[in-house]
Amino acid sequence: MARGIDLSDLRARQFLASDFELFDLIIGMDRDNIADIEALRPPGMGTPVRLLTDFSPHIGKDHIPDPYYTGDFEGAFYLIETATKGLHDHLTS
């Protein structure tokens, strides 16, 4: 439980077209994610799809670099943490 965050109940899965019906907002980590998600959008579904970094413009990036390729897990965590705080503020304001 690094940094006090328990992820033990979380499991990754592929995005499904039916997710447009299940969720009010869909978040992608980079523009490729967004394009892949949009390719699955059913006709007539208006669910917004946004980049996570849209909620933290001061971090100066338009994506979260994949730490699997960069090796910078701490940097990716910082960007995610900063953007999710901005997302929380956006949703609760």
C-alpha cells in the first residue's frame, strides 16, 4: 500500500462501448487512449471523454507518460495525483 493508497481491489480491463452508458465522464491518459475510446462510441452517445491532464493544466503536459516505457513511476504518480485533485475539485465545485 504505497503512499497510503490501497489498490488491492482494483483490476484493469478493456474499455467497452457499453461504458458510455455506465459512466457520466470518461477519462483517458493520452490522446491515443482518447482516440481508441472515441472509436468505440455508439451513435447518439454524448458522454464526455476528456484527458486527465485537462483537469490540471498547470502541469504543462497533454498526457501522462507511461512509466512502463519511461521508468519514471514517481513522475507519473505526481502527474496523476495532481490531475485527480483537479478532477475532484471540478466535480465538487
